[in-house]
Amino acid sequence: MNDLEPRGEYLLVACQAGAEDVVAARMTQALPGSTRGAWRRGVVTFRLPPGLDPSPADLDRVRDSLIVARTLFRCYGQIRWDDDAGRLTALRERLPAARFDAVHLYPRDLRALAAADVVADMPRLATAAGLAAAFPEATLGIARPGDLVLDCLSDGDDRWWIGWHRAQAPSTCWPGGLHPRPLPGDKVSRAWLKLDEAIESFGVEFRAGQHACELGASPGGACQRLLESGLEVVGIDPALVDPVVAAIPGFTQWRMRARDVPLRDLRGFEWVVADMNIDPTSTLEAIGRVVTATGSRAAGIIATLKIPDWSRAASLDAWLGQFRCWGFTPRARQLSTGGREVCVVALRTGGHRSRQGKAESAGVRPARPARRRPDR
């Protein structure tokens, strides 16, 4: 692959509309010396510090630390045109010698558009825009790890932001960082789709037969996704889950609030999942009660933290610090299938095992979660 000329003095970050100030605040920590440039609804650009030429791996680390970034790429600026021929001329003038393995074309402001619909329609739009003819060897759509990707972010009918990134993590292979899978018709709620994106984004690996609990399970979409991965699942919620989920072998519901479950019944879960429509501090309290219970052998947490107002995003680092205090290593990302919220996947940090974990490593059979409704 030949070098890109020019490399671009800017970074462009695409995010959910409203998160622009969060991106800017976190960028000051992620890339000191960068300065905020142009911004639009769902887009913020940053001028790189003088002399800095970050590698693709560096950019991956920056993107991950921003948390609310859907995608990040090295930006050449905007191209404008008066007609279709002018668009391709402007593109070639800005990219005189570049070759790409994949091309991503996606809108700046998604608004009511579903992520999967944008991804599904992208090859057609890219072909109509002349990108298939301009880059005949490039894939139009989902890239492969290692691919050099041309980003064309549409900012209206007559202009694009353009740039490039090196695909590596799953979300960097998806156009605009948008999860390409639609919600199947047989799923009971969008929680299924959000958990599906989290599993793919973070590379979560379940083992068949593991035990999981979901705090705030109704109507059961996330439980449905866990069950499809071969887990034994307990859904904890006063409200009934959908009958479709209740009928799946391996599922049990405890009809009560998470805080009312006796601690002795929280010991046997390897995975703790929570997607409750409550303040993040309350969600963390509920999770902490499970993973710090005496004898807990929780190995992983998948938590959705709602952000009532974007100003609360200033607490993101403190929230992640709570997972570390419990002995877990957290990673966080705002999913494209979710709303104003952040998904955290946290795995037990090596060397931070509970007493139950020590017993298990010594060959003692761990306690399994109760399959009954716990006593009040």
C-alpha cells in the first residue's frame, strides 16, 4: 500500500449529536496539544500538535479513550462540488496517489436513521456517488482488519469531509462505527441488539453453561441474547419478562428488585449484566452488591450507564474507577444502537480473585446460583 499524500493535519471525530463538548473535553486528555477546530452537529475536528504524526495504533488508543466517539480518522478537510463530475475531480485532487482497500460513506447527522439501515444502504449510495468507479479495487462497506479505509462523511448535498483510518477493532471496520446488524424480528426488545453490539465491539467470549444474571431484566431482550450464547440466565426484575423469553430453557426469573435479593443467592454468577433506566450511581450500587458479595465469582460485567444529561459525562472516569475498585478492568464505548448512554465491559483483573475464585482454582466446586425465587 503506497503512502497517503497528504497525510492530513486534522483529526475528525463523529459522535452522537449533543456529545461534541464531551468529545472536546476528553480530547484534551487523550491528545494534549491538540486544538479544537470546526464542528457541526455530530462532528468535531481537531488540529494535531505541530510535528505530531500519530500511528494508527495511537489513533485507536485516542478513539477508545474518548468513549463517545463513533469513529475517528485522519482528516484532509472538506471537498465541495457543483455536479457529479466535480465531486470526483475534487476527490482526486485531494487524493492524487492514494489507494484504499475499503471505502466508507456515511452521513454526518443520523437523527432517526437506524445504524444498520445506513450500513446496508451504503454500497448503493457509494456506487451512485461514483466511488465504485473511482476506487474499483476497494470494498464498499464493511472493511477487514488491517484494511486502509477512505472515510467520506457526507455534510450535505455538495460537500464531504474526507480522510482515512486503518481498520482494526470491529467498530473500525463498520462504516461510521455503526453496528451493521438489524434487530431480528423475533427479538423481544432493542436490548438484544445493544448487547449484540457490545459482544461484537468488545470481543466478549462466553462459555456455554456459564451463569449470568441481568439486573432489571424486563422485557428480556438482553436475557434472550445471553441464552442464545448458551448461558444459564437469571433475570431479576419485579416486572414479568416476555413469555417468549420465559419459555426458553435455562431461564429463570426472580420477580423482585435487585437490592432485595439475598446476598447468599448472588454468589454463583460468572457474568453480571445491567441495563436499567436509572441514574448511573444507582446502577453501580446494584452491580457492586453482586460482585462484592462474599464468595462472589463474577468474572465479567456488561453494564449500561445512562447519561441523563451530557454534563454528567464528566463523571465517566470516576464511574470506570469504581469497576477497578471491585477488581475489574473496564473498557467503555457509546454504542451506535443505544441512546445517551455508555456501555462498559469489565473483566476480572488478573490477581484480583474473590475468596470463591481462590477456592475454585484449588479444585473446590463453586456454589451455583439458586434456581428458586429467593426468600424475601
